[in-house]
Amino acid sequence: MVLFDEEEEVAMEVVHVRCAGLDISKKDAKACVRVAGAGRRKPIETVTTWSSMTNQILALRTSPRASRW
């Protein structure tokens, strides 16, 4: 996301240090956790795939908590 100051037209990039996303379908669910690297390091991205079985969905609840948030 880039914001512009109307008076000076200076661009500023907004960076979120941590974010997560879910992609849920009938057969599985994918969870992605992204943590920005320190300084100029690349972000660390972890993607996990979970089946749609009840025990896997229940295990998915604790997945973001187990990550290095």
C-alpha cells in the first residue's frame, strides 16, 4: 500500500511486520504466516496444508500460535 501526501506528493510505503492468511476449500485448508526479516533480510514465509477432516481443522486452530509471532 502506498500513501501520497496531497501537498508534497511524497510516497510512503506501509509495511506490516506480521501477517497471516487462510485459503479454505472443501478438500483442504492452507495457512500462510509471513514475518518480515530484520533489516534488509527477506521475509520468512511458512505455508502449511491441512486436510478438511475434523481433527486437522482443530489442529489448525493452534498453528498460528505455534509460529514465531
